[in-house]
Amino acid sequence: MKLFFTSIVLILFTIHITIAQTNAKDYKFINIGFYNLENLFDTIIDSDTNKILTEEFTPKGKYKWDSKKYWTKIENMARVISQIGIKVNPDGLAVLGVSEIENENVLKDLVSNHYLKNRHYKIVHYESNDRRGIDVALLYQEKYFIPETSKSIRLKIADKPDFRTRDQLVVSGKLDGEDFNFIVNHWPSRRGGEKRSLPYRIAAADLAKSIIDSLQNANPNAKTILMGDLNDDPTSPSVKEHLKTAENYKQMKKGMLYNPFESLYKKGKGTLAYRDVWDLFDQMFLTPTLLGNDLSNYKFIKPVVFHRPFMIQQSGRFEGYPKRTFSYGVFQAGYSDHFPVFVILAKKK
């Protein structure tokens, strides 16, 4: 308990909140997270949609994806999720956005795992039109968050009618009685090269920004968190120029979003590695309603890139990288090629 108290005091001082005789017991802390689950597929071919990767993740497919491997993957994902944020709140994550999941059934298996079943996570999920057959979703604990509305918004490219990617999931409701909006994204990949594919991520950024602007116009007091795997870093044009983000919340102009992960990125932090270079594709963005020192309602405290030694490759060519499920087609019994991220929110009891 002493360690918990000390860590909270340090977190509070980190963002220059001055509270006389700070006591952790006087505050509520909530964790909101995002995790790319790296191809969480079941072993069954979905017959209702055209899904390319579905056939690869079957016992006879490319990855020889059988029940043993599937349930190992479920166990591993649940183990990670169960540990995120527990030093701040023993309930872990109140809300978690996820990407690279095949369908709602894999999420039901995930939240039913012994690591997570006592949290009673509920699911918000829609089938996307993605060419790879993967979706985004939102998991939440009802004791913290009660959804009121949700919708899945499709990204369309005007001159490419056959373009298909993940929909953007929007969920609005009450987080401990306060109005909150959560938007879960997984922007188009860098396939074909970063520059060549950039226009698609810019289009995704423009769509996300329009969604946020619409939500804020409808309810200026609501708090909005955009989260996702953007396939771009915090300093990329899609993020800085189109999503309109700021690294320093004190210098934000009207209509901008605060990106607490930009400063972590500039310090060398990342969520995935490629050719010995770290990227921070997994990010979370906040509207100004989540900023400031008035803790009579929930405010942002700190961003975290979460990892533990068991999630990291300990030897070989990829030593220090996230320990993924497959490497060059060989099953590694790992976790994900991305580290999860989360933000800590706090308010006075």
C-alpha cells in the first residue's frame, strides 16, 4: 500500500498538480487503454464475408492455426490485459479498445478467460468491411462505463470505390456518471511504402477529426478519447497536420487534440520495432475537457506504454522486440507485435 501511495503522489507531481497533503485514498483512478492483439483469429472460416486471412488461420492454412495455438493466444492476451494498470487501480482497465480481432466470438473467449472473467468485461463490436477480415472493438467494465450509443463509421476514398479498411468505432456513454466518447481506430497500413500509403491514413485522420468535432459540437462538455493503431508516429503529417495534435497541452489552440504520447516518442519510447527502429503507432488523444488541474471531475494524469519482461523477446535476432505470435511463419507462443498503451485519469472522491 505504501508503494501504491508513493507512485500516485509521483504521478500527480509529474503534471504539476499541487495538492496540499496529497492522499491517494482521496482520489479515484481510472485506466483507459488500447491494445493491438495481432491477428486474433479463431480456427473457423467465416462464410458470411470475404475474408482473405481467415483461410490462413485454420488447421490446414498457412499458419497451421489449430485449437491449441488459438487457446494459447487467448491465454496470453488475457494475461497481458489482466496486468495493465493494476498498480493504479486493482480492477485494471475500465475501458479497452482493441484491434486486429476477427469477430465477436474471439472477444467472448478472451473476456471469459480465467485471467479476466472476474472483471465481467462487456463488448461493443461491429463487423468491418476490411480486406484482411479484421475489426476494432471496445471492452468495458459496467461498474465504470455504461454505453448509451454506438456506431461504426466507414472510411471511403472518393476515387477508390473498392478501398476497404477498418471502420472507426464510436461509443458514447457515462464513465462514472460523466459524459465520455471513445473512438477506436486502426488506420490503413504502410503496405506499398510509407509515402505511397500516406494519403489513406490522412483520409482516416480527417474522418476521425470530423467525428470528434461533431461530438464536441453536440456536447461541448463531453470528454473524448481517440485511441488506436494509426500506422503512423506522433510526428507524422496525418497526426500533426490533419488530426491537429499538440505535444504541450498548455499551448493548444482551439480545435486541437492533446497527444501525451508525442513526448514519449521523442524520448525513444515505442510500441513496435522494425529494423531496429522503434515506432509509436499506438496512441491515445484527448480533448481539452480532459485537461487541467480541477480534479472535481476526471482529468488526465499520465500516459504509459505497458510492457513486462515476459512480453519481450529475450534472445536472438529480435532481442528486445515485442514477443509476437509468429516469427517468419514459426509459432512463438508469444503475445503481440505491439505493446499496449493506456492513460490514467483521476478525480477527487
